[in-house]
Amino acid sequence: MIEHVSWRWLFIGMIPLLVIVILLSIRYLTNVSETSKPKADILGIVYSTSGSEASFSVLATPAAVDGGMPSSCLV
């Protein structure tokens, strides 16, 4: 396809298909879940925050040990 038409035409050609899929999904898909307002999981917030900070610290460690690569190279 790319040899015969430009990549832009492929994206433009997807628009009618996208419209059809959206219309069919609005028509046939139903919401099966009930909305609820759960309480905040404080322990989960603490664990995820400390885990994220620990992984950032581990990624920054090579810059401080043995003249390793700077942490900006890891990002």
C-alpha cells in the first residue's frame, strides 16, 4: 500500500472506518458495571509512593558509584 499511496492517505482512509466503529460501539456496547465511590486505599498509596521512590533511587545509584554513567543517561 505504501508504494502506491502516501502514508497520509492511509490515515485519511481510516477515518470512515473509525466513524463506523464508533457508531457501532455506541449502538451495541453497554455499560455493565455499576458506578461506586470506593474509599481511598491509604496503605496502597503509601506502598506505591515508597516503591516508586525506591526504584528512582536505584536508577540514580550508578551515577554515584564508581563514576558510573550519569542518571540523565538512563532517562
